[in-house]
Amino acid sequence: MTEHAYLVVYQPLNRRCQDKSDRIKRALGAIGSRWWHWMDRTWIVFTDQHDDASSLTNYLTAFINHDSLLVVKLPEQPDYNGQLNPNAWAWLDTAFGKGAASTDRPSPEGDHATD
């Protein structure tokens, strides 16, 4: 199979629900060759075990029950921008083959990796 990149965003159904982010993290780690997790409940994962967003969604819903989940299959060369830690930009640029991270991207003060 070909390796694909996916954006995965998870949200507990409501505040009283148990946060199952650790379950998602373990599930993605089991299938992903590389993954990014610089924002709460948000991952980018590269995997050759799922060919489409529906397949990955079906796999992940077994770990989270009825909570909210968004899975987006990313193109080979996604257009991305925002405000992140320079290390996060470097990982994204390397993962998507864009070379060295641009130094003109904004970085929030005190930003840090969550994993």
C-alpha cells in the first residue's frame, strides 16, 4: 500500500465524557510510520494501512465510542500556514518534503510540544 497523510482531530462529546486522547495516540502509533501531535487532540499521521478517510475513521471509532472525530486525507503537497513553534514547522516541512522551515512564520510565545 501507498503511505498517506491524514489530519485527525478528536473532541469528547461533552465535558463530562472521559477524554480518550491517549487511546487515539496509541491507536495512531500502532498504524503510523510518522505522526505529529503539537496541538491538543490534533494529529497528523502517515500510514500505509488505510487508503481513505473512511477506513481510518472506522478504525479509530472503536477506541472512542460516540465522541466527535474528524479525519481528513491530506494531499501529497498540502498548503499550510498558521502560528506554531519552529520545531513544529520543521517537522511539517520535512514530512511533506518542503525543505527547511521558513523563518518568517509566526511563533506564539511559550509554545511547546505536547508530545
